[in-house]
Amino acid sequence: MRLICKSGDLMENHSKKIIEYFTNLDRSKFMAYNKEFAKYDSAFSIGYGQTISQPSLVLEMTLLLDLKPDFKILEIGTGSGYQTALLSPFVKSVYTVERIKELHDEAVKRLNILNYINIYFKLGDGSFGWEEFAPYDRIIVTAACSVIPKELLDQLKNGGKMVIPLGTAIMQKLTVVEKDKNGEIKLNQIENVQFVRLIGKYD
Ligand code: SAH
């Protein structure tokens, strides 16, 4: 009982640090347009038909991942790099994949200028994950999927978790996918969300 309380306290402390970092993270640095709206809890265009997600959802998805300092994370949909920047300080490394070259290039430049050093970038279809560095402790997908890409499930460690919006182009359920130590999969649907589509092998 005491142990459970202790680890609960630790977890709460860890979440507090993430919330504190999130609160101080200047979102306008990740926006090329609409910078004056950065403080609003809404999604905004980042060009190329894509959006930077609303901050509260970025924080929620980060907390759902239950991060630990030695974790290796795979993120699909780098976009502006805002979500990537929130993950980076709390894990060992973040591998992030974006399919639009201009967004990829901007995010690489931006996150380098901001001195994030444990982020690895790839340009390509993230439906295939990033096999070379698999398996991952956690996977986060920031674009809407009609199904869970098999490649992503395969690249998730046993005991790992994936946070992914699953559904139609119009509405998705934010879903936590847990892979237990035997490789069994369990889904937990959290709430309705709206993301741009994951374009590629499974669209
Ligand atoms: N997390 C981002 C949100 C980006 S929106 C942020 O905080 O800014 C979703 C992103 O997923 C877009 O940049 C889009 O280009 C990208 N995307 C869509 N399909 C993809 C795919 N198959 N592989 C990699 N990225 C993809």
C-alpha cells in the first residue's frame, strides 16, 4: 500500500514537471503564422493544409504516454515540432517522422535553434514507422488513422504504449494502445478528437 502511494507521488511529481515545462513553452516559436493567437487553446494552420494541435490536447497526449527518462519515443507527424519539443526533455530520445518536406525542414531548423539535442528527424511516410531504431517504448501519432498501422504495432515494445487518434477523416477517438509483456493488445478509447489525416499506406 505504501509503495503504491509512493509511486503515485512520484508520478504526480513527474506530471507536474511536464505541466510546468508545457506552461513555459512558448508556442508562438512553433508557428509561422497567427503567432498572436499562440496562447489560445485552438488548432491553427501551419501551412500545407496541416495544423498545430491545441495545447491542451498536446499536453494530454504527453501525459497519457506515461513517460520515463530512459524511454525511446517514436512520433509520427512532426508538423511544427511543438509536440516533439514537449516530449524531448522527459525522455532519452525522440524519433520523429514527417511526410511534408517543407514542414520537416522547418522543424529541424527550429528545434536545432531551440537547442533540443535528443531529437532525430526523418522525412517520409510514418505509416511505416522507423524500423531502423525500433523497438520503441512509446509511440505517438498526431494524425488521424482509420486503422492502427501494423508496422507501428510491430515497432512498439512489449509493455509499451501508443497514443493514436483512430476513426474517420471527420472525427476520431483518442486511443491508448497497450501492448502487454506477452504482446497482447488492449485499446482504451479516451475522447473524441479531430486531427488531419495520416496520408500514406493506410489512408
Ligand atoms: N504534432 C504536430 C501536429 C501536426 S499535424 C504539431 O504539434 O505541430 C499532423 C502532421 O502529420 C502534419 O504535419 C502532416 O503532414 C503529418 N503527416 C500526415 N501523414 C503523415 C505520414 N504518413 N507520415 C508522417 N507524417 C504525416
